[in-house]
Amino acid sequence: MTGTTPAARVTELPAGWLRDHMHEALAIYGAAMGYDASVVAGRYGYAVQHTERPGFRAVGGFAPTPDGEQLVGFGYGYLVAPGQWWHDQVRAALDRRTAKRWLPGAFEVCELHVHPETQSRGLGRRLLHALVEGVDAPAALLSTPDADTKAFRLYHADGFVDLARGHHFPGDARPFAILGARLPLQPARR
């Protein structure tokens, strides 16, 4: 076939590699989420700290370029625990029964982003599955803008269910949905 673009390569990323390339990864985060550069810059310190959390793992998607390849998508996560900002925000958003069922020992898909110019080619799904494959946790949890987005549709198609909707995290005016899926994640049904 002429005019087709080779698929991006998906691979696990060592924590050190991600720390060294965090500015590059966060540029993708900003573009995918539509965040201002100041929001992205403020995220850097937190993202680097995340690489030290128990159960941390990361994946990257690399597209071929004339000079080699370029990071065009990434994801990372870790095991949630009380005292972590996101865990505590989610705990407050969930009813007691849901929190007890989903939070203990869960893996948070903290970030999963594909550059807008590379979206709608299956890379997000490949990154998601690579990220949670083999994770020693009963469930994967995440938060995503509570709107009919490509990401929201992807998560639902791959078995994530609504745990809370319309949640507002401090510092972002948009409502978010909190979603969960039991692991191992089942391949999407076509």
C-alpha cells in the first residue's frame, strides 16, 4: 500500500528513561489534554516523583522519522495508596462500598496520552494494554475528562466502567469521570 504510515513501536520504558525525557512526554500530555504551557510546566515535579512510587511502570509509543524515531505517545502508572493525592481525591469521590471494592491494591493509570497528530490509529489502545499487561493488581483505575472523547470511548470499549462521574479535581474546571476495570484487561470486542 502506498501512502501508509508504519505503525508506532510500543515498548516498556525504564523509569530513568522517562525521567530523562519527561519534558518531551509532558509536551504530548499538554497537546493531548489542551493544557496551557504553564499547567504542563507545573506538572513536571509531580511526574518525576511518580517514577519513584511502588509498582511504577511506563510505556512509550515511537513513530518512525527520517532520523530514527520520535516519542508520540506514553503512559505510566503505579499502585495507589492512601496519602497519595489522586487516591485521596478519588476516595472522597466514591461511595464507601465502591471505594472498598476498587481502591485497595489498585493500579492507577496516571497518564496515558497520544499526540493529537497520531491519534485514531490504535496507539492509545496498544499503550493501555501494554501498560497494564502483567500488573500485579486486581484492578486498574483512571480519571479522564467526563465528555464524549476518543479516550473516554476507548476506556469503555476496553472494559472500564464508571465509578464516579462529574468529579472536579482541584485546579481543573472540567468534570472528570473515574473509571475502573478488573485485571487482566480483556481485549476489546470488535
